[in-house]
Amino acid sequence: METKNDSLSAQQSLDVITSMIRQAQGNVSRSSFYFLLWGWVIAICNLGMYFMYKLHFYPRYAPYIWLLVLPTYLAMFIYGRKQEKDRIVKTHLDQISKWLWISMAITIAPAWLFGDKLNWMINAVIMMPIGAATFVSGIIIRFKPLLYGGILFWVAGITCYFLPPIDQILAGGIAVVLGYLIPGYMLRNQREKDA
Amino acid sequence: MLKELDPLLHSQLRLGVMSLLMSAESAEFVYLKEKTNSTAGNLSVQLDKLSEAGYITIEKSFNGKKPLTTCKVTKKGIKAFEEYVNTLRDYIKK
């Protein structure tokens, strides 16, 4: 690109602006890391707890499987810090995406902490905001499997209102595998193809 | 009578940089260089001009041992860019 300014017509100026904006459009981070990390952890927690209850394998300790969430937060924080440092461009959509998931985590935290007040109907409550965040992420990065993932979470969330708590855990596990892990792997495969 | 186009923005490289920064929260020097397909020397001069006019801020830092130059558009820069586009629209309408 040169710096001559006398030869720049109005049309050329417009062409520069549109071509640069088009260049910048593809810059939303399409990281599959978070979907795979959380997908695996939440799937293990839900399905692990379900099978511990069903197979009478130390059922008293089954809820403690959720402690896995704590090191996951730490891993996410460390990875996020590193990624922010290495990123050469930060877009508004990256910021929106980040805060969307932080807001979602804040929204669902009370249901996890005070599950007894909800008669342990936790998954019914938390799957709706997870569905919203997944769906909006699909819109932001223009990735259809995440849109379907979001819809699936909504369907699973509504279904959970009609299920006993233990079956809600199974529904949560299935929803995470289908609505989160599978789109996460599809996103990773697409990234590898594009690279 | 048509308004004059802002001479600071009416240059291919500076306009390109401003258009990129309008779409981003912040961008590194290497990113701008790659997207505008310019040389480091030329880009550096043009960034300084935009910074002196208060259209962008340039922050120098380090990522480990690697030096980083991060650019951000300012409120003044956003206003100037919007005015430039509006004037451009008048030119095209004419």
C-alpha cells in the first residue's frame, strides 16, 4: 500500500475502507479449546455422577465429582491469559464473546451453589442460559453447529422440568456431548482445514 | 460546496490503518503491516502521523523478550473517520 494521496479518488477511498473492513471481519477468535475443555469436564461430571448413583458406586461421594470444575477454571484462566498475550488483534466481538461466557457463568452460579432451594432441579435452570450463550457464540463466529447446539440445550433444559433430578443429570450429560463437544470438535477440524 | 476531505485520512495507507482499527479493539503493528501489505518503515511513519494528530494511540510493551507495538483508535480518530466517510458520501452523491 502506498501513501500517495493526490491520486486517491472517492471511489478508491471507499474501496480501501471496504477491503480493510472485510479483512478485519474474519478476525473473531474461533478457538475450540474452551468448548472442548468445558465439554469434557461437564460431560464427565454429569455422566460420572449419574453412573455412580445408578451403579451404586460410592453414591454418597458422587456430587464431589463436580470439584473437577475448580481446576478447570484455573486451566481456563491460564490459557486465556496466554492467548490474550499472543493475540495480535483484539476485536469488539472477541470482547463480547468473552463477557457473554463470564455473564453466563455468573448467571448459573447461584443455581449450583443453592441447588437445595431448587430441589436439585439444577440442570433445568442452568441449561437455558448455557443454550443462549452457545447459540449467540454460533452467531458471533458464524458457525452453524453451535446454533444447533444452543437449540439442543434449550430443548434439553425444557425436558429437564419434567424429569426427576437424577435423570436431569443424564440429560445434561447427553446435551453437553451433543451440543458442546461435537460442535467443539467440528470447530477444531475446520480450523485445522483452514490452517 | 463540498467539504474538503481530511488530508490526514486521504492517503491509502493511513486510511487502510484507520479502517482496520475502526473494526478492532486494538491491533499489533505486525497485524497492520500484514493486512495493509506495507513496509515496516512506511507504516511506522504513517502511524506516527496518525498518533501526532491524536487519531490513534501507540503503546509499546514487551511479550517476554519480543517488543510489541499496540495501536488503538481514539474518540477523536473515530469522529474524524466518520466525518471523512460522510464527506466521501457527499462526493459520491454529487
